[in-house]
Amino acid sequence: MRMDPTKPLELLILVCAATCSSNPLVDIVVDRYHIPRACPREVQTEDFVRYHFNGTFQENGQQFDSSHDRGKAFISQVGLGRLITGMDRGLLGMCVGERRRITVPPHLAYGSIGAGGVIPPDTVLVYDVHLLDIWNPEDKVQTRTLSKPAGCSRGASASDFIRYHYTGSLLTDETFDTRYSSNETYDTYLGQGDLIKGLEEGLLGMCVGERRVIIVPPFLAYGEQGYGAEIPPQATLVFEVLMVDLFNPKDELTVEVTEVPEGCTRRTVVGDYVRYHYNGTFQDGTLFDSSYQRNSTYNTYIGMGYVIQGMDKALQGLCTGEKRRIVIPPHLAYGETGVGGLIPGSAVLVFHIHVIDFHNPKDSVQIRVTHKPRECNATSEADDWIKYRYNCSLRDGSLLYSSDHYDSPSVATLGANKVIVGLEEGLKGMCVGERREVVVPPHWAHGENGAGDVPRSAVLLFELELVELQKGVPDGYMFVWLGDGPDPLFDAMDIDGDKEVPLEEFSNFIHLQVQEGKGRLRPGMEADGIIKDMFDNQDRNKDGKILEEELTVEEKVVRDEL
């Protein structure tokens, strides 16, 4: 028969007190042979304790009882007579994790009568005790903040949905559960009874990124039943918690404007196409995606369902160059399911975005004259040859190309399809010396595919200056008359009157017409080369000279060719 030290055996003690003992009257002897470094709490009267023990006789070391043999710790209240007097005294001041050897004289144990056939009369008892837990019915949930982000503006409250990591342990530091090993948060609503009461209370007020220790007494945890094999009955629980995320189902999109460029004249609307850079993080700052890492903007239409609902809303009302911090609750993002292994379910997303440019498919080329000379007698138009300086940049100011990178300004014949349509549009109607800023949407530039250093769907900004202008000739022509040509034409060409016009004479004639302002050669090409081509076209029999009959074969055609 084993003796249960919870039975005080009042009758035996009374008898012992009334009779003379053969043992000297001595107090208990306590040997604290292992004391933990940290002892935040000591056993006091009326505290409950949970401990393991081995009970032996001092005389011969024979074991008479052991909680280890029963496979469960012993639980009792101290100082109210529920234990033998010697144990009531011997447990006082003990720390969790401490090991004591308590020697109890008979008059503070089972006296001169003993206990049945288990403990003989007048026996000195030795208890080897390992304290596992302390609590008191007056205990409250204890919280201690280990770290807290600066500028925390919101703490968890009832009805919030929270995501957190935790390690749960007993007071003896034995871990019974952790979320870190699976790298998955514990996700739940606060205030709906899904958690033990003490943990619900301890989580209130926590900020995202905060680390907190929460100590929960047994009656606010799993109480007398415990939980499975991991949590024994009447166990105080210690949770070390990291708050990863929190939101409320009533939360709306949050937009914080962090930078707005000066002179913003246009803002994004539904139907616009926007290019932006972003960093996407969770509320604890963990990065899950970044356009910067891909060195490519994210491009999309606004308000047409191509992005998550919260981002669709947040992209409206933006200026080119604007920066925003956007907080999107999960019901406006990826909801309870998340995205594969990238975004957990019920995750709040934080985007830091920088708008590079935007346009609308209906946009045309925008032209702003920044300088116009007082005298403007001629302006550029189709077929004209022009020389111009330019800078080509993205709307964020990134320079792509510049005529300054070359030895001389750029040249072009308007209408020859040698430059992008939007640039050609911006070069029309310019005076020599005029300067312009021209905004070219992508459908007037390099489109969805981009080209070279020009990104896909990029809006381009050109800074232009017209340096030289030579009026042109229609496409397919090398020379045009500026009025009525001479009639008869051959006689005018045959300057020496010998009825034949060799190349030299033909060249002199054409140069004379140009000098007198009667005709115009195609600009941008070497004049003698053009004249040689014109001569070859008229020298039909290829004998090195033009005869009158060669002109009169098809005189109208000849005049047009000239």
C-alpha cells in the first residue's frame, strides 16, 4: 500500500500530539541542491503547486512512494493542511525548476502511529522534490514585451483576424508546440472563443512585428484536464509570440501618398494603362515580390480587373512620378487561399509603388512649345528635310537617347517613315530655332514590344530643337519647279544651242534654276548625285547626251521628272 501525502491523517496527528514521542522534536531540514538561475516566483501559502517527488525512509533509504512511478506529477495547495505539515513548510519559497531534499521528522509527518502498513511509527521521511509549476487562484495573465516596432499605431483587438508565430512551453521550459518548425503561422479571430481565454487576453494590443511573452495560469488555459500528452493537468503555459499580421474584416484600403512631383496636371483614371515599379511585403516587412528585382515595371490597365481589387482602386488618381504606400486587407487581395507558396492565406499586403508613366489608348501626341523665335517665315512639313537636336527620356527622367551623343544633330525627311510616328508628328510645323517638349504615347512610338532600350508600352518625352530646315520635294521626285518651268524646255536646257545637252550643260542648267529660286532639288542628298540620276533618266539611249527628241517623247512625263 502506498501512502498519499495529500491525506493529512488528522486523527494520527492528533494522537501523535497527545503522546510522548521517542524522537527528539526537531524541525524539517531542507537541502536546496539545485536552484535555477532565474527565479521570478517562489511558493507562498495558498499557492497551488505541481511537482514530482520520491519519498524514502531516512533510516534505510527504502522508497515508500513516488509520483514518477505513477506517471504523473503531484498537485496540491500549500499551507492549508492538505499536505503533511512538514511538506507544507518544506515547499515554501521553492522556485519552478528547483530540486529540494526535504527531511521531515515524525511529528511533522505521520507521528508515532505511522500510516497503515506503509509508514512505520516515528519514522523520519525524506522527500526528493522537483517543482514543475506554481499558480494561485488570484493569478492574472502576465505579458512581457520583448520587442516592439517603433511607430506602432494599431494593436490587435477583439474581432480582428490575426496571424502569428509562437512557441508554447511549460514553466520548466519544455516545449509542447511551435509554429516556427513548420514555418506556418497560426491564424484565428480574436474574441470568438477559438483560443484559450488566457492567450486571447494576452494577444490583445499586440502590434505587427511585436514579440511578447504571455504567461497563462492553468484555470485560463486547459485546467484540470490538460491537453493530450503534451500539456499536463493544471499546467501554467508560457507562449512566446511574434505577431505577423492583423486585420479586421471591416478594414478598407489604406493609401499613403509619400511623394508627389510638382506640376502634376493629369491623374490616372479607369481605362488608363500604367507602368509602375513596386516592392510587395507583408506587414512584418518580409518581401514577397519586387519589380525592381526583375528590372522591369509592372504594366496593366486600371479598373479592368487585371490586378487584385485593392490595387485596382489604389492605382486611380495617381500622377506620373508619384509614390504611394498601399495597405491592402486580404478581402481586397488574395483572400483566405493566398497564392501557392508565395502569399499565405488571409495575408495583408503592403505595396510601395512608384508610377513611371501612364497613358490612355485614346491619347494623341502632346506638344508644348518652350521657345519660338520672333521670325518664323517657314515651318516644317511633309517632304521637308530637317536637322534637329533631341533628348529622348522616359517620364521618370531616365535619359534613353540624345543627339548630343553623336558628332552632329540628327537629320530626317518628314514623311519618309524614318522616325517613329509620334516624333514625326512633333517635328511638324516647327520654325528653325524653335524648341518643343513632345510627349509620345506608346501606340505612337514603339508599342507593347518596346525597342532597344525603350521598355514595353513606354511613354516617351522628346525635347526638340529645329536646327535647319530645307523645303522638300514630293516622294519619288528629285527636282520640282517652284512655278511654271521654261517652255520650250529643251531650248532652255541647250544653253550653247548645239541641239544636244551633255551632263555638264544639264548640271549647269539645274544649278541655275535652284540658284534663281525657280526649282528645288531633293534636300538631304548630294546635289551632283541627284543631277546625275536625273540626267541618266532623260538620256534614254544612254549616249551621254540628251537630244530634243528624248524630251519630246513624253514631254509631260519629262517635265514631271524634272
